[in-house]
Amino acid sequence: MAYLDNTVITVDAVLTKKGRERLGQGRDAFNITKFAVSDDEIDYSLYNTAHPLGSTYYSNIIESMPVLEAIPDESQTMRYKLTSMTVGLKRLPVLAGAGVQTSITLDSLTETHTISPSTVVHATAGGTIDPSTTLDEIQGYTVILFDEEAAYIEVLVGLAASANYQTQSDVAVSPLINFSSTVVKAGHEFLIRPKEVTAQRNTKITIFGNESGVTKTMSLTINPTT
């Protein structure tokens, strides 16, 4: 979705196949309970504190920039989500944990990769982790695999009942991001298992915290298997 005009509430929405199916079932079936906002199109380097007309015009260029229309490709949009943080938080949370890395390569059908994400906040500039941080412990994480022909995603540790999901793999925003070529899972721990391919397949996996909004994208390479 995209806001087209900031003077009135006008929203441009492009529905996925699942979204159109839900809309056709009636209002009760098409019930958006969660959404995300992002500022992909904003270049904050254009904020000019040296503007000759004063502070009122510092953000004049940014506010005059065109707003992106809705793009039905989750790999090209919503890469910089806006999030709400705890009052008094001095540093932004980051995604860490076992298996969270820049790239993953799987060379055989017996080789798998386990991802156990955690959200950490550094208490000091030196890198000391704040042990009191509990972000994403309830609602967990959402994992998006952009190419379902490359691999399987299995949920090893699902969400608690208090997370308000119907099943451990049910994602509240699935009508918006469940494209035909993607796999979306929610939980606390995940297993990546390659599919049999005849040529190298390259794709990406994105993990984001359902409470904090922290995001990490990793490249995934599946090499040909025999």
C-alpha cells in the first residue's frame, strides 16, 4: 500500500492473489489486523540545516519528494520499516543469534541450516549487551524465503499461545506478503532444508522481529545436488 496524498487519507493498495481471494469472501474474511510502514523513498541526506531561509525549510526538499506507489514485490519494497521503540532506549536493537549471518550456502540434500534469531540491544558503545532486553520473545520472528523452489522452511520452535497466532506458521500479515513464489513462516527457531535442483539457485531470506521490527536479509545459495 502507499499513501498518495498527505492532505487527505488516500491509500493505493495492490492485493496479492490471497488478498483478492479474501476480499471476494466478504468483509469478515478480509480483515487487516496488522500493517507496516516504511520510508524507502526518503533520502535523509537531503535534510539541509544550512538552508538560507531558516529551520522551517530544512526538510523542504524531503517533503516535496514524490511518494512511491504500491509495489507488489516484497524484495523491492518495505526494506526500511518504521518501528516503535521503548521509551528511553538509547540504541536500536539488532538481530543476532545462531545461524543469523550474511550468507548461507547448502551443497547437498543432507545439509541443513538452523536459524535461532534473537534481538539484542547494546547498552554501551563498546558492545555490551543489555540483559534486560526482551524484545520479540512473545511474538517471535517472521522468516520470508523469496524462492519456494530453492528450499523448505521448517518451524522448529513455534510461537506461544499468547502471541495470538492461529498456528505456529500462521503470519498475521500473510494476505499482504504471501506471494506465490515466497514462503512465510513465524516462530522462534527455523530449519532451512534445500530442495533438489539441477542448477545453482540464488535467493534471499529475510527475518524480522514481530515486536521490534528489526530486519536482517541473508543470501541463500543452493548448489546442484546429485
